[in-house]
Amino acid sequence: MNIKTATIKDLQTALESGAETAVSLAEKYLAAIEADTTDSFLGVYDDVLQQAKAADARREKGESGPLLGIPLAVKDNMLITGKPVSAGSKILEDYKAPYTATALKKLQESGVVFLGRTNMDEFAMGSSTEHSAYQVTKNPHDEARVPGGSSGGSAAAVAAGLVPAALGSDTGGSVRQPASFCGVVGFKPTYGAVSRYGLIAMGSSLDQIGPLTRSVADAELLFSATRGQDPLDSTTYGSDTYSEPTAAPKKIGVPRAFIDADGVDPVVKENFAIALTKLERAGYELVDVQIDILSEALAMYYIIMPAEVSSNLARYDGVTYGLRTDDTDLFTQYVHTRRDGFGPEVKRRLLLGTYVLSTGYYDAYYRTAVRARRVLEAAFTKVFSTVDAIATPTTPAPAFKIGEKSADPLEMYIQDIFTVGANIGGIPAISIPSGTTEVEGKELPLGLQLMADKNHESILFTIGKGFENECL
Ligand code: GLN
């Protein structure tokens, strides 16, 4: 077995047969991380072998389970008691988590071995991981290029073979876009399916924890291990909130006008056309759908998200968490802590968010965006009464070069055009590798995105596995 390409299911078989132990696997992945050239990890946890030994001891006592002894990496914005967690920011540089996130606690109970924390754009704001306060992660397919973001460390780690799977968080595409750039599967659940308790907040009405994996089946496995109503997150929903799919999926909607827009790289359009033929070969009927408001999702996102960011990040004032400058008067301390602790992209969004919420602009921007959001939600509901899923490319272009877009925030924001709709609508979405395109002598991955109605994740997994089979 090659640990660099093994799926969770492969590792599980090796653990069950006794060919590997949790300790032997952890040692192999730790060695791979040690030799890494992509700078995917911000740190390895200090108790990896202890965790692995505990998993082996559980197996020796007769326990089994699909995740018992499986190593996993965690984006640097999820809390594990006593472990450093910085959200890629200087403001939380020496911060240690006081409790464990619900989703991670569930994984711990399933016997997962957490290897370490992965690099990310500061507070999950970005599409390239270049906004990390610590390091720039490189795309394993071409180290001159970005891995995408903001979960770029998690995506690069899975693609580089440093870990079989990793957790990311997706507010506007931060699991799916880096998955697409790195050639792995990235999945964002229905809003409220997975608890956000212990996930450092970016945009609370948009954030969801999701897995980055080497197969659709592994994404499904991690989703079922982390989902569920949580008394500590009142936005999680119960089993009776949304209906379940009643029949196997048949029809896939294609919003052609949206995809044919200017600015979408011709190689992406070509790859997407091939992906559609594969979906047809897998037995699905393709129908054109028109969702005019979908192209406005990006505008809604860049109003609603910064508004929520400005509110969520108000807590970093030097008093309760992390960095504190040693000024003697309180006001100057607030100002200097935030000046020194936050990077330029975070500050830009704080300004934008404060502006759209300010008296005089609230109605024009924030309220209008929230109204438009309801229109998009209604449009999705209508479309999902006629099709089982919607297909689009995940990104408008393959991975760009490090430094290429960092000076132009708007260029960076356009990266999110296909992914933000699912967050604004609260619906589940998955990115699945759809082949590669050759750019300057390197094979760069591209991704197919599928979206479904709320709580219809199973549709994405079914279609996704069919698509994967056609890509073999
Ligand atoms: N790229 C998007 C942004 O910068 C998405 C971020 C995310 O999903 N966390 O806002």
C-alpha cells in the first residue's frame, strides 16, 4: 500500500488485517510531514503517538470502526483542548484552545488520530493561503502556484500525501476551491448539518466544517462521523427539519449562461464539457436550468460576509484572547493590538463590514443583500423541484501563480464566483477532481462542482461516486 495515495478505506483495511497499526501509520505520515516541501502544516501536535497508541489499545480490546486509528489533519481554526490554534493570524499566535470543537470531539470518539494543524488564510479570508501570517503553502502539482484557500494547507497536505484526509472550513468555497486546485475531493455540508461549536468564526451564517479527501466515499464517511444536532450550536438542525431524498437522482441541471460568462478560462469550459459527458455516461440526464440571480451571489457574499466578519472579530481586542500590546491606556491598547495583530486582508474586510452595517448604508447594502439572499434561496428551492443536482465548474481557472493576484483583491474575490452560491443558499456542495490541464509543462487539476437541495447530501455522494468511476 502506498500511503501517499491511500484512501481512508484503504487504511482501514490495512488496520483491520493487522498489516498496519495506528502507530505505524502515524509514524509514516509524520515522516512524510517532516520531509514536506509544500509548507502545508503550521505544526504537528505533541501527542500524536499517544493518540495512536490509544487507538491501537482500543482495537486490541475488540473495538472496530471505520475511523479507529485513522490519521487526520485539521485546519488551524478548529479547537482541540490545550493545543495551539491561531486561525493563521498573529493575533492568536500563542493561543491555546480551552475546549474541543464538537465535530472534532466526535472524531476523537471514533478513534481518529489528529496529526497537526494546517496553514490557512488569516481567519479563513482568502483564496490562495497567501494571507496566512506565517507562511505561503505551495501547490504540490506546481510549487510555483498557490494551493487555493483558505483551507490551502489541508488541500495541499492531502494532495502531497502527508495525510489521507483533512478538515477544512467553507464560508464561500474554502474547502471546494483548494480541493479543485490540488486535485482532491472537497465537501461542504448543508448549513447547520455540522456543529460550528469550536470553529473560529468568520461569517456565522455561512461557515461549515467540511472534509478534504482522496475519494467521495471518504468525504461521506467523515461527514457522517461529524454531522448532527448539537446543543452547543443552535443553528444545527434535527432529523425532522428538512426532508430526505425519496428516490435515486436522475436529472442534473446545468446553468449554461452562468458558466459561459466572460472571465471563465476556456480550459475550464472544455474540461466541464467533458465532465458533463461523463455524467451522461454514468446515466444522468442533463437539463439546462436558468438561475439568473446566481451570478449575483458573489455581490451578496462580499456584503454579508464582511458584515459578519466585522462583528465576529470585534472580540479580538487584546483583553480576552491572544496578542495584547503593552500600552497603558485601554483605548490605545485596543487600537494597537488590532493594528499589529491583523493582516491587511482582514483589515480590508473589517472596514468593508463596518461600512455596510453603518447607519445610512445599512439599507442600501446589508439589508438589500439579505433580501437578495432570500430570492436566491427561493430560486434554489424552485430549481430543485425539477432537478436533483446542479453542476458547474468549481473554479473559473486552474491554480494561479504565487504572488499573481495578491495585489488585486477583486481578482482574488472573483475566484469564488461558482462556490459562494451554495453558502448563501445554505445548500450542500462537493468538488470532485475532473482531470487536469497542462499549463507551462505542469499538469494542473480542475474540479467539477455539484450542488443539491438542503439535507440532500446523499445525492451528491451518489452522483459523485458515479462520476469518479467514469474518471478512472
Ligand atoms: N475565498 C473566500 C473568501 O475569501 C472564501 C473564504 C472561505 O470560504 N472561508 O472569502
